[in-house]
Amino acid sequence: MTILLRAAHVVVPGGLLEPGWVEVDGRRICAVDVGGPPQAAAALVETDWLAPGFVDMHGHGGGGSAFQAGERDEVLQARRLHLAHGTTTTVASLVTAPLAELARTCSALAEMVRDGILGGIHLEGPFLSSARSGAHDRALLRPPELQAVRRLARACRGVPFMVTLAPELPGGLDAIAEIVDLGGTVAVGHTDADYAVTCRAIASGARVATHLFNGMPPLHHRRPGPVGALLEADGVVIELINDGVHVHPAIVRCVAGAVGTGRVALVTDAIAAAGMDDGEYRLGPVAVRVTAGVARVADGDSLAGSTLTMDAAVRNAVTLGLSPLAAFHAASLTPARALGIADRVGRIEVGLDADLVLLDDRLAVQRVMAKGAWVATS
């Protein structure tokens, strides 16, 4: 059945259609234009804002469930929570664990990517700095030997995947080149690298900054470190957890102003506690306590992911001064490009998947469409 959607503001790659309309036929977008639709339609849906479905390239779970074990029921539960908040493409992020366990989980998650449940796999570990481990288990961290890198890449079985690593570790730069050759995306994060090493990592193919500022040395005017290198490199996408806790609003504004919103990717870094009450949770093997919506390692003070959803990240961005267009691009088009999947998702464009979010004038989610089908939002 053909569905026509009309909105006061339609978010497209080149800007806004005000007003605009989109026609959906089956699972694909078949027409997009400014003004009103050319013909009357029985299935006409109207809204204030029509945006591409959000693409969350960094999240560990939600709705009480986590991606870490690779269990289908848990993945579906977490995905339902984030779908209701507008995320139509979810990349399953895994924290540090034994190599064999990670390989098994990647293999299981790869099947769910092929089934269209997930958009890809993100290995946030085990190739991280013990000095900047955050909520990762230090005892399980390891250098990125090529054999280990290849094993995990093979376990992803050809689906989109990203690996966060610390480039200063032994073999780090070679591992970056290897991951790129194997078709993966490399992110720099949980690193104690200096500016020069980070520049070499970027030259070797790293293209993403994992939750910039968190899990790395702070920016210093004489020691720019990884933050300075990642900010100044035109080809690097900057992840920001825009929950008001991980990064101060002033820093979000500074980053967006410095690099341009086309390089900013809003991410949730959400754990199982997203959409749930405060309490005790786990992030892989690590116990986490959530208080007032903020997740921290139970036996310390390190932040341990978040309880954020992408619609809240977008609203937060607009509240602190980004334009709605910039915020929506940071939640959809930019992460899709970083993952190499912008030929299917992240844009309202003819021929792409009909992944759409309908929002009111306050940017609250009203309805969500995934591959042409309406999904439950309550």
C-alpha cells in the first residue's frame, strides 16, 4: 500500500522542504518533493517534522536488555525500546570480554544484522588502554595482535562492523590498516595516545572518535593529545554523548562550531538501563549502579554508558543551540556515512529504506516507520 506523508518540515540531505511530502511504497521511499503531494491519497499522514530514522552507531542495550550475550530475545527487547524513540538503525556495541566470547557473540549478532534487526556490530574493546579503560574490565584488555583482529573480523561475517582501539598499543597502527582492509571502520577511543600517534592512526585509516573527550586525555593548549588530532582531521566523525553528563553543553556547542555539524554523530552509549528505573545493572562483566538516570561503575565513579535515547539527544542538541536540521543530520546521515550504510539508511531520498520519524513542533516522537511499516511507540 502506498502511504503519503506531509509535513511542515521535511529533513533532506540538502536542507529542509517547508512544507514537503514523502511517498512510501512497500519498504522504500518512492517520491520526495516540496509543497503538497500532487494527488489526494486515502493514506495521508500529516505531522510537523518528518526526519530520517535515527542511526545509533554506539549503544549497548536498553529496555532492561543488553546486546552483550548475543541473545535474540534480548536484542529484540533493546531494539524495541530504541525504535520507540526513533532509532530505526541500531548498531550493537560490545564491551571488553574474552576473545572467544566476543567472537561467538559477533557471529550471533551478524545473523541479526542479516535479518535486518540490527544495523551492524561495534567492538568497543578489548584493544583499549588500561589507563583509560573506564567501565571496561582491565584484566581482559589486550593489544591488537593481527591474529586476534582477524578472528573478530571473520566472526562479523561480512556485515558492517566498527572497532574502537587505542592506537598507542603495540601493533595498533598495523591493526588499524588491517581492519580497514577487512572492510571495517576504525574508531579511536579509550586511549592514552598523544597527538602524534593519533595523527598516525588517522593516516592509517581511523575515521571515528569514540565518545570524544570520554576515555582519553583532556585537550591541553600545549599537549593537544587525541582530542586535538581528532578534531582537526577533516575525515573523522566525532561521536558525542549529548546527555548533559558526559559532555558539557558548552563543549557540544564548541565542537559543532569548530568542525561543522556534518562531522558530529550523536550517539547514546545506552546500556540496559535506558528506559528503565534507577537500580543495579551490568555492562558486560561490570556491575553498574544507575542513580538519577546516570550510570556509573558500582565500585567506583567512572561513567558506565548512559540511559540516553536518540530523540532526547536531538532535543538536547536543539536546546543548547544547534539547528534542528543539524541535530537531525547528526542523528542520522552522519553516522550512516561513517558506517558506510548511507546508501540504504540515514536519508530521506528516493530508493532508500522508508525509515522515518514523525515529530511534533517540540520534537517529541509521534510515530516511527521502519522499512515502510509502522512500529509501536508506547
